[in-house]
Amino acid sequence: MIAAAGSASVIASGAAITGYGFSTWAITPPQQHRLLTDGRDQQVLVSLNSSALYAGVALGSFIGGLTLTLSRSTAAVCWTAAGIELAALILASQAAHNNVSSRQASLSPITLLLRVRQHRPSRTPSPTAR
């Protein structure tokens, strides 16, 4: 009976890890493809996107390690991760709700930042202002 329960948990863990791997790789390549076909500063966009992904991984590892160190409980790590996911879901739904067009909502924050910077008025005086 114990051996059957052990093999079932190994299979369930393997299925969860496989699902996580597929979902991760289902998001990153299409996002990078969209950045590459955006038409401007593709190398900068992809490098900033990769940097943001790595910073997120590092921050998540730090928060998870800190939670585990302080609580000594893997359940606390799971609850902390669930809280972060809930906060991300709330922020994403607010962004979609705040009169943002569907095209802008599908863009990455880095692309939106670069668009804002391009539309910012120049601070250099015009030749006719003298």
C-alpha cells in the first residue's frame, strides 16, 4: 500500500513538473517573437525582456528562501507564492480594465515604456524659439 502511494506521488509530481515546463515555454518564445517583430530596437527589447525574466526568477528565489528561512515551513512558501500570484492576477485585471486598448494590453511593459519615451516632447529648444 505504501509503495503504491509513493509511486502515485512520483507520477503526480512528474506530471506537475511537466505541465509547469510546458506552460513556461508556451509563454516566453511567443513573447520574444512579438518583441522581435515589433519593428524597433528588437535587440534592446529582447535583452530587457530577458533581464526582467531573470530578475523575476531571482526575486522569487529570494522571497521563497526568505520565507522558508523565517517560517521553516514549505506550506508557508506555497501560501506566499499563492499571495504573489493573486496580486499579479489583480494587477493584470486592473490593467485590462483601465481603458487600455486590447493592442496595448497585449504589449509588454517594456514595449509600452519605449513607446512613451518616443512620444515624449523634446526638451531642446527649437530654432525659432531664440
